[in-house]
Amino acid sequence: MPTRPIERPADLDAVRDSYDRAADNYAHMVLTTGIGDIRTHPWLKASIDAFADSVDGLGPVLDVGCGPGTVTAYLDGRGLDVTGVDLSPRMIENARRLHPQCRFAVASATELDLAEASLGGVLGWWSLFNLPRHVLPQVLDRFAHALVPGGCFIIATHVGDEDVVRTEAYGGVPVRWTTHKWRPEPLAELIEQAGLRPVAELRLPADEHTGPGVVVMARRPG
């Protein structure tokens, strides 16, 4: 049965343009500072390793909002059949340059054409916080629809009560996007309402680089 189209965020073009401008700086920062590289953060690495173990053998994996491909490449190295997609063409150019052995494509989380029960796993790894609050549930529904029974979804995002308008990022690059922060409990409820069962949660305190965060992993029943 065809799925209902997801509402296109009003600021999607501005967000794409912002990440295009920031892509080169961000890719350079990953290589030189370790930002965004799970291998420099043991708890985030453990979360991705648990996800990889859980989806191994269940089917293809989709890394939505993959940026320069750091996590995509890590999962490829773990032997998963993984594809990275990102809204920003420039991010994808960097991903292909840095990780030529991996598959990448330009796509918005709101425009993915995903067949039912076609994926073993989906990641929204620090990549869904730009989605408006009324759009995120639609995207979660689409991900749940695409997972095989037993398949897993993992999300990492920023914790808070407010929406924060960003005007610069990644070393002072001018940007224009809104970071929609979530409390862990409402986020877990949204994931459950999409038809997934949360199985683990990791809360991260603020540090010198970023504010508090949360990781939630959920499974499609069956």
C-alpha cells in the first residue's frame, strides 16, 4: 500500500543551503578534531555497535542525514549493507571523497521512497533535529513502515524544551536553521506512536562542545 507523502518543511531549502556552506568546514573538523566521529566518544560508539549487532543479517541499513559519511563508513567496516543519504549535495560530495568504498545519495528525510519491510535498520544520528515538530512524527512513521519485523531504528538528538535558531555553526560558517530540541520522554512517546518499541536509551550530559543529548534505540515488533 503506498504511503502518504510527508509534508515538506517550509525551511528545507534554507537548511540545505546552510549545510552546503558548512559541509567543507564540518568534514575538516571531523578529521582534525574528532567532532562527529563516534570512535572518539566511547558511549556513542557503544550505541552504534549495539545497533550494528542488532541489525546484522536483517537487511539493508539506511543512514539518514549521514553528513560526510563517518558513521556510514564505520557500519560498512562492520560488514553491514549500508547506504548514507543527506539533504546536502556538498555533504555527499565530501562523503564520497572521504569514503569512496561506500554508497551515498542526496535525499531529504522527508522525500525518501521506502518500501514496506525493506530495511533492517535506520539511523537518524544527530540528523533529525532540523525537522519541524509536526513533521518528525511523519518521518518516524515512514521509517517504521520501512523496517522489517525485528528491525531497529536509532536516533541521537539534542535535549531541551526550546527551539533554537542558529545563525552560525562549525567554525563560524553563516547558517540559517532551527534546532528543535526534545525531552527524552516525549521523543520516546513519538517513537512508540510510530509503531516501534523503545529498547534502550542513553542520556548524555552537556560538555564543553555541546549541550545535553539523548540516544534512543527502538525495534519494530514481530
